[in-house]
Amino acid sequence: MSKIVVLTGAGMSAESGIRTFRDSNGLWEEYDVMEVASIDGWHKNPELILRFYNERRKQMFDCQPNKGHLLLAGLEKSFDVQIVTQNVDNLHERAGSTHVLHLHGELTKARSSMYPSLVYNIGDKEIKIGDKCEKGSQLRPYIVWFGEEVPAMEQAVPIVESADILCVIGTSLNVYPAAGLLHYARPGCPVFLIDPNPPHDLPRRVHVIAKGAGEGVEEFIIKVMSEK
């Protein structure tokens, strides 16, 4: 069975109503990103960060997987599908995808602020000041912030190297880590980019589908099924 690796970013979940940072009316217009998405921000004002991510978690559970999420989940019937996502929502999992690697963490989990290996499933629950791990340190969102390493990259690289087909959805190939992962695709591996506003200076090997996530994934599936 051929292996399709899908790299997804904020544009994947935008059609579900998940607010992004970069888009117009995005979260960056309301918040200084370094206050709510950096390790320095956590040390400076943990109450603000906990409130911010509690709001994001609540919003996530008010949203539903979109057509693109559902189509990717259904693609597992015909291909070995592995999703590597920059998103911290659980919409891929709720759509039915069974192999999802989160590069930047997950809203449905908390971790110890002192012991990174202590990670807890919290579902839709809030994290509050005073919530602690079994070793006594404050719990924080299980999110990779600016100023922190991205440990899941070590898992992502061999996944991309093993791809027979690579598809990038909702994240620019000029923005890392997706741009960096692209270089690990084997020579000859077809690369698709689904983006309604694709960058102009793309490598020649990239096949562009200039549509949003839902319509774009539908067109991508028609292409790969016809060549199967």
C-alpha cells in the first residue's frame, strides 16, 4: 500500500472556524504573540497564558472537522496515510484519522512545567493556577512555544522520508517547519501544495492545487486515486 504523508497547518482548520494567528482578524491582532506563545511569556504571566489556551480549547470543542479533515480520514481505506500537523487542535483525530503527529503540541493535554515528560490527557478541562503534577510543579499547556525546541521533528523526518506522495495543506512552503521537512522527501516523490494563495517561488516539483482545504483535498484525492 502506497504511503501518503500530509503536512497540515492553520489553513487546514480555518474552514472549521478555528481562528489563526496570521489571518486578518486573527489572534495576533488581539494578543502580542510573545505574551501568549513564548516561554518568556509563561514565566512573565502564566495566568494570561492559561486563560488564553483555556479559551482556545473551549473554542476547539465548539468546532467540528471540516470536509478536508473527513476526506483525509477516509483516504486511509486506500492508502497508508500519516499526518504531520502544526495544529494543536484535535480535528484530524475527531474526523477519524488514526496516524497523527503533532509538531507543536496538543490542546487536549497538559504537561508539568518542570518535568516535560510528565504529560496528562485533560480533554476539554481547563488548566488553572494551582493545578500540579505528581511532583508538585504547576501544569502548563502541552504546547511548543517560541523559544522551545520542537522534539517531534525527530519523528517527523523519517515519516517524510518514507513518503510515496507528499501533500502540504494550509501552510506555506516558505514557513518552517514544513519548509524544512519538504527537503526530506525522497527524489521523485510527488509533492502537492493545497493553498488558495500559493507562493510564487515554488520548487518545480510542487504540484499546486489553488483551493481551500475541503475542495483542495477532494481534487488531490481524485488525482491520486486516478493514478493508483
